[in-house]
Amino acid sequence: MKRREFIKNSLYSSLILSGGTLNFNSCSDPTKKKITILHTNDVHSHIEPFNNTHSKFPNMGGVARRSTIIENIRTNNPNTLLLDAGDIFQGTPYFNYYGGEIEFKLMSMLNYDAATIGNHDFDNGIDGLYSQLPNAKFDFISSNYDFKNTIMDTHAKKYMIFNKSDIKIGVFGLGIELQGLVTQNLYKETKYLDPVEVTQEMTKTLKEHEKCDLIICLSHLGHNYKDNPNKICDVSLAKSTKDIDLIIGGHTHTFLNKPEIITNINGEKVIINQVGCFGLYLGKIDFYFDSMKNKTSNAYAIEV
């Protein structure tokens, strides 16, 4: 299996997030706690690797290969989270025939910790999404979809907190506006809430009340809508808010050769990363915490 780490010891590998300054000291200090964040997005029901004659992605991808990589990383660092930024469904006959059952069962076998909900996850309707939840042994996080008057009410969490080696990690999730993108009969009475307002609420809760050391946004908003500055995206979200350390993106199928670093409203740095689509790559962000819980990070994109 070919595995290439495209981003090695880059500028971003030594970014001190807490202060927004750069430090080129090594992250190999054994006294530091290492937290690894693995992530996927827009896998779109791609279970098997592309065949070796494919014009763009020969012999790339596949759940089995991803599983091997994830297991190896977890063996090296048990303080690992595995997250997905949405659009798990739709794209191959596996979804057409099984309706999402296989995707959720395989993600459960890979021990995903959480996922957010993308627009294509409504392709069999909100009832179809709900009917597959028993196959998901992981949680869904959706902070800006109000499911109150739907069958999904209480089945998605506003946020989650994970504790790894006494480091508190807060995760919240944002979905794209469904109106105009998904027919209403599929998402029914799901209400879309403003992502910036929700983020301000979530980060205040996670930072001030829950005292999280690391805050992650699972986003299916899209990376950067340069041609439509009025449309919210990961870049504009980072610029408009505070206290997010990492935005894991989805929706636009953007493969970033290196994570994008955005300055938030407090002048602090936010990492944005997205690893394309179809399970071709696995994102990997390593955070290192010193005794004062100051953060540095390394970023990688691993070919599957």
C-alpha cells in the first residue's frame, strides 16, 4: 500500500495556536502530551479502492486500507480521535442498494468517534437517515440544524467533549444551508441556524464553561466561496469568530496541499483542513501540549 505524507514539518507544524505566534522548536519533547486528530470528509459511499486503470485515482482509497492506517496510528498514540465532516452517503451502488447501512457499519468498525451531517446524508430523506442510526456506533454532532420538529430530534448532539490524557477536546458541528440545495420534502422541518451565531454560542460554552483545551469545528459549510463573499464558508467563519483551534472541512471536495491558517477576530490562528473526497486521503493533525497546555501542531495528508 502506498502511503505518502504530503506535509512534513512545514511552517504550520510549529504554529503556537494559543498566542498566534510562530515557534520552530521541535515537537519531540517527551514531556509534551500528543493528541492526534484523524479526519475524513465527503467519502460518498466509496467502500472499495478505485481500480488500477482509473484515470485520476488508480488503486487509491478503500475502507480496508484506511482501517490499516488508522490502526497503526492508534497503536502509536492511543490519544487519537477519528472524525468525519459529512456526506457519508451517496456516490456508489452500495448506497443505492443498502441505503447507508454499509457505510455506518464500516465506520463503526473503524471506531469513528463522531461525524457531522452533510447535505447528501439527506438523500434518502430524514427518515432514511434516521432508519440507519442503529448501524452507527458513533455519535452525530449537529449544532446548527434544529431537528426539534423532526424524527431526528434528540438524535444529534450539539457538541461533544472528549478527554484524552487530561486534555479536554470540545467538538461541535456545522451543516450547510439545505434550502435550495436539498428538496424540502427530504429534510422536512429541519431548521438551519446561522453558523456564526451558533459558533459564538458553542465556543463560549466549550471554552468558558466546559474549560476545553482544544476546540474543533466539524464543518460541512465548504472551504472558501471567493466568488460569493456573502456565503458563509470555513474561511469566513474562522475570520468572524474566536476560540476555534481547528476547522475540519467538507462539502467542496477541496484537497489542501497544506492546512490554511486564518487569523480570527482576536488575532489568534485557526487551522483549516480538508482532504478532498472519496476516502482518497486521511487527514492527520498532531497537537502537542506542554505543562502549561500551550499548543503546537503538525499536519499531514496521508494517501490511502
